[in-house]
Amino acid sequence: MSYLIRVLLPDVPGSLGQLAEAIGLVDGNIESVDVVEAFDDGTVMDDIVVSLPKGAMADSLITAADTIDGVEVDSIRPFSGRVDRRGQIEMLAEVASQARDIPRAMESLVNVTPQTMTASWAVVLDDTGEGTPVSRVAGSMAAPEDDGTAPVDINVTGARMLNAEAEEWIPESWGLLDSSLAATPLVGTGMVLVVGRTGGPDFLASEVEHLGRLGRIVGAILT
């Protein structure tokens, strides 16, 4: 079983090595490490994908992290595969080659985005505005099913977090299990990319900014 463990650790030489050694002592195998954000206080947030042998408990990773001074576990959840930001380059190439076939291009986008954004799922909505109901263009394999709702205005004009409780247009299924949501317009297209993390953690400011850049790039490709 593989898990994505998000940890805050001192941004000093050796801290990641100490954590890796502690994870190894509980038979964890690190499959990928991704720096999510560096903070002004001298700490850094990392996403680490770790596989554990059959029967091993995820709590052993928390226990391992707790043995290292200055390391704090932000969250841990099951995760399939590796975090691979480079996969976005291949996806963008596919979107460019399929630019005249929007549904197919958007399928390529949502199939890759969850893995590169450490999210659980992604959907693309068509929000043409002017009172026209919003419709779903594409959804990743794990995305909540379309519940048939068709809001008129979803008000996503820039990359931002979404509040499932405060924004009436968001389907109830998107916010289940304390899911964290973020969205960005695909600039110039009238479409919006929404990503969700079932059970969290919340998207950091740097991740929302990254999502916004992705939205601008895809929008430029399509227009």
C-alpha cells in the first residue's frame, strides 16, 4: 500500500535524510519526494510517497516522523503511483495536439492533473456565462459523478480555493469527507478546471498559484 505523507521539516542539510532513514526503519520505501512550498521561517513542506509492506499500518509513518526533531506530519492518505510534475509537460503536448477536439483534449487534462497536483480527482466545466447553465466537459476516473445540476454562475475568474459549504453551486458530493477544492479558469476558453482532495489537506497558496499557471497555459494552447 502506498501513502502520500505531507510533512513540514527544517530546510537544513540532513533533515530529509534523517526522515528517510526513519521511514526505512519501519520498512517504508520512498517512491517520490516533491517540495511543495518553502517558508520564510526556514521550514519546507514536502510531499513524500511511501509504500509499506502488506499488513503495515500508516500510523507507523507518523511514528517514524515523530522521532525526528522539527518534523511535523501535516497529513497522510492513500495515494497511487508517484508525484510526477513532469507528467504535465507530456499532458500539455497532448492537449496541444488535440486542440481542435476539445472534449478529447480535456480528457487528457483531467487524467493527468490529479497525479501532478497530488489531488484525488479533476473535472472541467464549461462556463460560457451570459446566463447559460454550466455543464461538465470531462472528469477523471475518480471524479464524483455528475449529479445533473446546472448552475448558471460559478464565479471562478481566477485560481482560488473553493468552499463547498459556502458556495451553493458546488455539488454536495464534492465536499464529502472534508474534501479540499481548488479551481482555475482555462483563460480565454470559458472553461474551468476543478481539482479535489478527498479528506484534504487544503491546497497551499503555492499550489493554487501553480494551478492558475496551468490554467493560463492550457487556455493559451486552446485559443
